[in-house]
Amino acid sequence: QLAGQGMGFELTDATKTHLATQGYDPTMGARPLRRAIQRLIEDPLSE
């Protein structure tokens, strides 16, 4: 969506690590990662 508007962003290594930590569940693997990205990045950007 951002690319369609000529915008983008980069994540720092610390942010990637935080997302990986927040988006991983031992029983579900990385499936919760999408929700973590929405909660921590997409939702705040849309406000």
C-alpha cells in the first residue's frame, strides 16, 4: 500500500528482532507474525 503511494520504510535490526520475538509462538511457530506486524506497525501508521 505504501509503495503504491510512492512511499516506503526500512526496519532496523532491533525492530526486526522485536517483531520476531513478538510474532513467534512455540506452539504456532511464526503464524502470529502477521498479527504482530499489524498491531505494532500497520495500525499505528494508519492512525
